[in-house]
Amino acid sequence: MSDEPRDHRLKRLRMRSMRRGIKEMDLILVAYADQRLGQMEEAELDLYDRLLHENDQDLYLWVTGRDLPPEPYRPMIAEISRALAPR
């Protein structure tokens, strides 16, 4: 759990979501952040914060289903991947 005020934390996580390093992950994660961050409980924010520290190349492989993410991230990665699916 973070001592950071929630509104600051949400802004920081959103900013980190859109400044990844590779453009594809910027687009994917900022869209997910815009859709979900405000609704997340503290434990989910903690997990998302840890996820944002992962390598972009690994994240991209996980989100696109080319590689299996580590267990703690699987539900969140599945949610991010579903958000990418054409409707």
C-alpha cells in the first residue's frame, strides 16, 4: 500500500502508462489506465504499479498472448488483452 495521496498516485500511474519506451505499450497501457485506474482498489493499484516496472518487450509479449505472464499479473494482463480485442 502506498502513502501517496490517491489522486497523485492515479496521475503518476497514468503518466507512467503513457511514457513506456515503445509506442505500442504507450497506446495499450494509457487506454487501459484511462478506462480502469479510477475504479481500482489499492491492491489492484499496487499490482499495476509493479506491472509498470516490467520490461516493455515482456509486457508486449504477454498482452499479445505470445508468452505467458507471471502468475500475479495473469488476470490483469487478460483484462488488458480483452480491452485490445476488436468489438
